[in-house]
Amino acid sequence: MMKLFDSHCHLQDQRISNVVPKLITTALDNGIVYFAVNGTSEKDWPKVKEMSDSYPCILPSFGIHPLWVTKRTPSWFSTLKNYFKANPCAAVGEIGLDKGTRGKKVDFADQIEVFQPVSVHCVRAFGDLLPVMKSLGPFPAGVILHSYLGSAEMVPEFAKLGAYFSFSGYLMSLKESKAKKMLKSVPADRILLETDAPDGLPKSDNLESLFYIEKDSSHPEDHNAQVQNAAPVEGSSSDSTCCDAKNSSAVPNETLNHPANIKTVLAYVASLLDVNQEELADITYENASRLFSYEGSKLIL
Ligand SMILES: [Zn+2]
């Protein structure tokens, strides 16, 4: 079976906390070997640590997402440093720049001071990110530009600084010709795949090929919200990720992404690159394994 590496996801997310053991089992059964789980705020760091302690397949990262920058406590940085001290297997992430939120600029430099690979989130701000990275870089330990949607032209500049380019279902939001040109500009030793689960649900013409997350019946208010947005899937596959339609508390949640959907991302990226899926799975697995094999990592090559 192909081995896959989810280079960026958020399996600690409370929206999936009741079903996450099942999601992980299904993903492992589908060939996903490692999950780089990124903390996004001080609040979810304990959960990321707990998951890392319980699952050898979970590689923890701690950071503050631009969305949560303004919510950080005065002691955030010392707490973060303590997390790295107590968890030498951890990487840095998720941090970044996002023009779509209030947190326009994070304490990027502070967070980058630790030397593990960094998972960087960037929305409509690649033009701003490049000078920031140039001033702080190069990054010999590597930087993941997660869900990369920047231009083909910027790829060599970022690559020179040590960047890896990680692709998720969001790639499908780009025009195919643009995505293809950009993908082809990425050096083979810098390409990664990810899900950003439980966000980033890929589009698919074949809904049966997607894995869905069951609704968590313990959150009735979410349940009602979902019922309004979600149309039931006709004839969805009956494997373990899908619901038992007779049980209304287990209708698939079509807004949330399952980590096993990395297979749909793999298929899409492979088709744009004109390579076969096995070949791309091997390359991306090897790249991620190299990147995550730093000192102290759970994954020493
Ligand atoms: Zn993320």
C-alpha cells in the first residue's frame, strides 16, 4: 500500500474531538502513516501534546495561528518555550500572515527562534511573507508553506530560503492552468501533501470517493446548524467513515474534512503534474520524512 504523510492538519480541533480516534484508525488503514498536528492557540496546545503522547503517528507542532494572535496571553511566549522544552519532538506551527484577519502580522521572529521546521499559514500575503522570510532566513531546518497558493514566480525565491510547498484541497480553488504552472515550478524535493483537516475539504466530482466525518451528536447546537447546510449524500460509500443513515446523529458532516481525503489531494496533484500517484506518494513521503527528522523528533531517519 502507498504510504502517505499528512504534513499539516489540526486533529486536536474540538469540532472532531469525539470522533478523532476513529478518524485516525481509518486514515491509518488508508495508508496515512504520519500526521503533523498543528496547535493554533495556547488553548489547544495541551490537546496537541496529549495526542502526541497517545499516538506514535502524531507529530506535534506548537504555534499561534494569525487568527488567534490578538487573543494570546502576556505569557504566551514563555508557555510556548516550555512546551518545546518538555516536548523535544515538537515542530513550530501554525504561525503566519493573513490579510483576511485582524492579525496582520504575527510575532513571526519570536516563534521562529526555535529551530525545528515551521508550518507557515499565508493568505493573500505572499508578497509580505517573502521579505519577512528573507530577513529572518535562510531556514536550514525547513519551512512548510502550508496550503501554498502563491505564484509560480515566487517558488524559486521561497525555495532558496529552505521552503517546502505543501498542497491541500485548497489547491482546487485555483484555476487549473495556474495551479499546474505553479506545481511544475516546485522542485521535486520540496513538495508535500496535507489535508488541513478538519478544514480544507477537497472538491470532488465523485462524492463517493471522499471520506466524511460523522456529526458529533454530543453538540446538539452544531447538529442543528449542520442540518440546515448539509444536503444528504446520495449513495455514499458504506465504509467506516460514512454514516449509518438510519441514525440521525451520524449523518456525514459535509463541511468538515477527513484526514483520509489526502488521497483525493494526491490524485489531483498527481494529475496536474502528469505523474502517477504512487510516484508522488513516494516523493512526498520521503520529503516530509526528511523534513521531520530533526533532533529529538519521533521520526529519525
Ligand atoms: Zn492549518
